[in-house]
Amino acid sequence: MTDERNAIEIAGSADHRFMWLGAGDPETEKGIASNQYAIVAGGEALLLDPGGYHSFERVFANVAGLVEPKKITGVFLSHQDPDVVGSLVSWLEVQPSMKIYVSGLWERFLPHFALPALPDFVAIPDEGSSVTLADGAQLRFVPAHGLHSPGNFALYDERTRVLFSGDLGAALVPPGEWSMFVGDFEKHCGYMDGFHRRFLASTKALRAFLEQIRGVPIDFVCPQHGSIFRGEDVQRFFDWLAELEVGFDHRDWGKPR
């Protein structure tokens, strides 16, 4: 039986793995449940949205089981929220030389998280960019502005064909019903609907993102909250997004919830 507290490989091979970093214990990890991921390639690791302060112990233990801590060479931050960034101080104490890949909009704001020193920020331009990992694989930072942050990016791993989507695909799953992968897609839509309509800025921003990934081969969509999409549910998810009206374009935006 799989222990969901431990790191689990989502996709990859012996030399390049996209890893999910375990489920948090709601008794000890405060706040909204979040997913953390790492790409392990060429003996090094890149963390994706490493999580809030209370998630650090679990995530560190799982990453340390994959690579030596000094081989954690970078962190990608999809945006600036505390459930994304809150553990960054602890990670920089472990590996102060790691690179921090984040929108140029947030480079000036992250020091407010009481970082111990000025880290090695790599500002992602608004139009996106890419980075080459130690094994030669390319990662693409895909602009997702307004979904829900004005400086927001998804990440596409060409080697595993995984899209780390940040808050796109986030689902507020009731206690006891969470699973690593989406099971009943129609039921899962009910867990995604309210968040997407309220927190995504506009339908225009959503359509712009979908246009950027049109034709990109994607086998898995890994969001920051909720369950992972795989197989036919990947296209079902994109089709669902294409029909949504969100943010200021939605008739119920701003009404009490």
C-alpha cells in the first residue's frame, strides 16, 4: 500500500523524475492543504512551490530522500502567496546558494518574508522564459498572468510532459475525499468551480493561457491544491476551463459566499 506521506513519482525515468512530495498532516500543517513537487534530474533537484512554513519538515524529509540537500539547486515560485513561499527562509538556510525563479514583479516583495540574505533571484520576464536542467532537459515558464496573481507562471517539463499549473486546477476537496489523482471528474469540477470563478481575474486571461498551451503534449496536470489530472482527464480539464467565465466577467463575482 502506498504511503501518501512519502514522495511519489508522477512521471519520468531513472535520470529524470517529476515527484510529488507527500500529503501533509492536517493536525500539524496549518492552513489550506497544498501540493509540493520536485523535479529530480542529473542528480539535482528543483523545488516547485515548496509550501508554507508548517510544510517544511515533511517536504525537506522527502526531498532529502531523493538527493543530498546541497544538490537542491533551485526553487520555482509560481506566484507570491504564503502557501507557496512561506517556507523559503528555511530552504535558504539549508541551501543558501540555490536560485529562486520567480516573476520579476515579486522579486522586490519576497524579502518581506524575512529572508536571511539576498538570495540569487532569477527574475522571469512577463513573456516567460526557460531553463535547462543538469540532464539537458528544458523547463518552460509559461505566463499565466491574472490566474490568479498578476505575476503568475505555470511550468512545463518537456521530458515528463507534466504541466505544473500552480493554482489552475486547484480544488477544495472535503476532508476524507482527497485522492492523489482525480477519480470522478464531474464530481471534482464541483470542488474547483467556486475557487476558479472567484480567484481568477478574467476570462480573457484564462483564454490567453489556454492558447499558449494549445498543441503542447501534456500527460499530467499537477496543481498546487487538490488532485492531479492524468490521461483523458487532462483534456477534460482544459475543455472545462475553456467554458468557464471567471473573475470580473462572471455574473456572480463579488457576491457574498
